[in-house]
Amino acid sequence: MNENYDVVVVGGGAAGLSGAVALARSRRSVLVVDAGEPRNAPAGHVHNYLARESTPPGELLASGREEVIGYRGEIVAGAVTSAAALDGGGFVVTLADGRTTRARRLLVATGLVDELPDIPGVAERWGRDVLHCPYCHGWEARDQAIGVLATNPMAVHQALMWRQLSDDVVVFRHTAAFDEEQIAQLTARGIRIVGGEVTALRVEDDALTGVVLRSGEVVAREAVVIAPRFTARADVLVSLGLEPVELEVDGHVIGSSVPADANGATSVPGVWVAGNVTDMKSQVVVSAAAGLTAGAMINGDLVAEDVRRARDPFAHDMERQVAALVGDSTKHGV
């Protein structure tokens, strides 16, 4: 890891790697800091990624890392704990192990955390037969006995989406309340509503077989659909003054994200975001596209700065002197 880069990319998922490839291909010096905690690690395959359908997530990321390195980008394992703007321009980035480096621009693609319902069996089966997105897992669960766990207002929408994939869909009311219109929609599609709180999932021979109610009743199911709370991994951005905002549906908070424009630019000059940290609904291919867009925008921003520096060499020298002073102060604990 060097002391200075054009861009430091925080996060080594599809969004971060895609942005890094775009920047490295433009001959920018790029460092990707990868904590090794991809959101889709529990999933067996990536779907809806044109020409990469059913690729295992780890294989896709390994290929992406090879591409970054092939264009002379650098990748290090580690977690970024904070970043700070420098008076002379650019940023200093601090890793959990104490290492620091500087960058002219930042691309943060740290993703989000799926906060799961606290029900025994849910976390263990997540990404296998405890599912969320019909576009990610629907085809694989087609024609199965599917149960939808209602924990927020999205449950009815989820049930109607999954009904497209199976004739046998049950909604467990659990902690949610439905109005007459929602009940009418579910009934019209032949979706049964089961009352009572869910207390556990039944698993036999490493396969989901049923949903256990507080009454002791077990409803046979082969897959369960849940609605996690999508919480942005935003600690690095918070250190820069960028707070995530809560997103609500019908007065219920379903998650958080960091605001940015359509190209990923945040309200802090020089800082871009891409992927699930700013857009909770993005699938892998969409996150990759967002990383490419942000990378291109960052390169364009650096091109404009390079022109300004070329036209005013004195200002460039001053920037380098300030950066050097800051570096010396950091090394000596000043």
C-alpha cells in the first residue's frame, strides 16, 4: 500500500471493483480496500447478471479482483475505520490496523447489512431457503410451498410477487396487521393468511420443513420469505459528515441509505458512493453499473483538476507542500 493514490475505493464488492476497473483502465492509481464481508456471501449463485447467470458470488468477485490487478490497480484486505478531508485537498484514509494512505478522491461501496428477524433458524437458513427477493431466488423456489413472514407493510407486496412463482403461498401474520384491502388482495390470489406469532423454523436433514407457531402448530413449508431491515454500512461516510437517512414505507422504517445524486456524488466534494450503501434495491448487476458510473464521474472530476493544476503550477506546488506537511504531522503524532 502506497502513501498516495488518485482514488481509494472502500469496499471490494461488485460496485467497488467495477469502479476500480473503470478508473484503472483510465490509468488512475487505485487502491481497493476490501473487508471481505460481501452481503451475498450466503447465496449460492448470482442471478440476473447477463452472461454471468448462476455464477457463485465468490467466483464473480475473484474474477473482478483479477481484472483490477490486471490494469495495475491494487487491492488490500482490511477495514477502513475512518476518512478525513485534508486542508490541501484530498483525503487521508485510516484502516483498522493503523495503516493510513491518502487519496485525491474516494469511492465508498461498503454495501448494507441485512438485519434479520430474531427467530431461531432464520439466520442459519438465510440465503438458502430463507429468502427475500423473488428476482434473486424466485426461479429456484418455484412451485414450492412458500411462507411469507409478515413483519412490516411490505409483506403483502412480497406475497403477491411470490404468488407469481408458486400456487402454494401462505402469509404468516406474525407481528403485522392487514387492512381490508390487503386481505382482499391476498384472498383474490388464493393466498392463505395464518394468524399467530412465529417462534421458530423447523429444519430436518438440513432442509426447511415447516414454520412453528407459538401455539405449537407446525405449518409445512419448503421456503420462507422475510423482509430484513436494510442498514447501510456507513461508518466511513459518517466520519466524513455524511449521515445515512432512514427510508420508510407506510410509516415503517425499512432501512437506511446515504443520499447521493444519480452519478453517486455525495454532498461532500470528492466523495462518491455506489451500490447498496446508497441504493438498497440494487442487485449485483445494478451495483456494478453504479460503480462504473461513479468511476467514470470521478475520472472526469480528476481530469478537470489536472487541467487546473496544469494551468496554475504554483497552486499545484502549494497543494503538494501542504500534503507533505500533513503527512509529516501524521507520522510524528502531531
